[in-house]
Amino acid sequence: MTRSTRKPAAHRRVLLAAPVLLLGSLGLAAPAHAAGTLPVSVQCFGDGNSVFDCDAYAPAGVSYSWTPLQNAWITSGAGTSGVFGGCRLNTVFRVSVTVTDSAGNTGTAQGSDFCRQIPQ
């Protein structure tokens, strides 16, 4: 059996870890979702006759804070995962929600749809 020129396993681990440590020291190895951020999504529907509803989806949300951004106003549910509101007819309305969990992590998302009239 001939002597191998391969480096010992411990040495290979150090060589593989070095680029990761370098990236981490440069701040480039941050996870896709930074600590303290909740993944949040919003789905909105223009229900017709200048009203809409939106629902926020987040894991373990404890508090919800809705903000009308464009052509919208919140009429009920501002502290819950779902809101109802009014919107300016024949425009796109947009709302934003910030969700906080019991650990204080937050996430924000926006939702929008077309504010339509229901034909009689």
C-alpha cells in the first residue's frame, strides 16, 4: 500500500470552513430571513360596491396593525388577521399589515386588488 498524498480529514474541514467564516465576517452569510423577521403575506379581494376584505397570513401572529395606503380605508378588524374596508370605485386599492408574534418578531406585507362595482 502506498502512502496517500491526501490531506487528513481534519485539515479538509478547516479548508472548507474558511470561506464560510470569511463570508460571515464580511456580513454576506446572513440567512434569507434575518432573525426577528416573520414571513407575512396578504390576500385582498375587491368585493364590489366599493368594499373589500383582506387577510394576513403569518405563523403565530399575535398582533396585527393594518394601514390603508392607497384608495382605501379600514372599517373593521384593524387589530385582527382580517379586515374589511371601503375603497374608491374603479381604482386599485392597497393596504399594509405589520404582524408581531409573542417573541416580538415582526413582518410586514402589502395587499391590493381592484375596487369594482357589481352590476345590478
